[in-house]
Amino acid sequence: MRTDFSLSRRIDRILVRTVTGADGCEYDIDPCYRTVLACLRVISDPEYTQADRYLYLATRFFCGSPPPDIGAAFIGFVSGGDQQSDNADPVMDFEFDAEAIYASFLQQYGIDLLSSDMHWVVFRALLAGINEDTPFGRRIKVRTMDESDLTAKGKAQLRKLRDMWAIEPKESQSDRDMQAELAAALERGDDPQPIIAKYQKGV
């Protein structure tokens, strides 16, 4: 489902409160940006199983009555129907960049996100309009800037900022435990294979 933002359309056609499932039926949703961000946080958390993620979406976003294509319907609404590239490096993370996003909305629009329940479509449109003079805009600029024309000093400064604002891949507690055990084993000079085998079987 594509959610086109058009100022020529009726507001109820822009700020939708239902989505169409794969079965052609309409399903009620909670379109508040807070709800969407909470759902995005859960579905990207490796600590949750797929069943747990779908259950959360069903109760929090779909108001207890989800469509058969629950994951696709949610992502379609969130992205506005735009195609998402799985191979592209992320240039933002709603959790990691939360403070910068909050400060930028307050600076540029005078909107306090902590006291706002704006529709996700409005939030997405305003987020796309954040300029480079805001904390969030600076992060996006740093992460996407082409460094080929910079001086050696400029490249060093850019890489320092990129390291500071780098988006770390999300790992489960099990992955972190395995990495810690592997590091300790390698430091002792032990064979890491038993540790790898243990986590492949599941702890």
C-alpha cells in the first residue's frame, strides 16, 4: 500500500487510520509516530523471536486485529510504499539518533516530540525536511558525505565524526556472550572451536 502525501487530497486520505491487508480487508491501526517507533524498535531487536515481534505488532499497531500479511502491511505503511534496499548501509537509527531527532524538531519546527502524538505520515514528512544546520541533519551529512575531494585533514575530521556517530549493528545477548568468550579464549591461546560449537547448538 502506497501512502502518497498530497496536499490536494482529503486529510483522511493522507492521515490514514487503516491499512489494506493482502486479503483486501481494511484493518485499524494506531498511526501515532510513537507507536510506529516502538514497533520498529521491537522488530529490529534480535532478542525477540519472530513470533514475539508479530504479537507485538498485532497488539500495539494493529489494535488486536492484524491482517494475514502482518509484517509486510506494517512495513508498507511505515515506508509509504517506497521500495527499501536491504543492501544499503543505514544512515540513521531511530534509537541511536533519538536525542538528535528530538533536538532537531524542536530547533527547526518548534515541535516538542515528547508532548506530541503526531501521525506517522506527518512525522516522516517533517523528518525528511530536517536541514543540515540541526543536530540530526549534521549526522546525516557526515554519514553520507563524499570524502574524495577533502584534504587529508578534512578526511581525518570526517572519519572521527563518523566513528563518533557510527550506527552499530544490533546483536543479541547470546552473540555478545560468544564474542566475549571467544576473545578470552584467544587471549589465553585456547582453541575457540568448542565455544563456537556450543553457541551453534544453543546455550
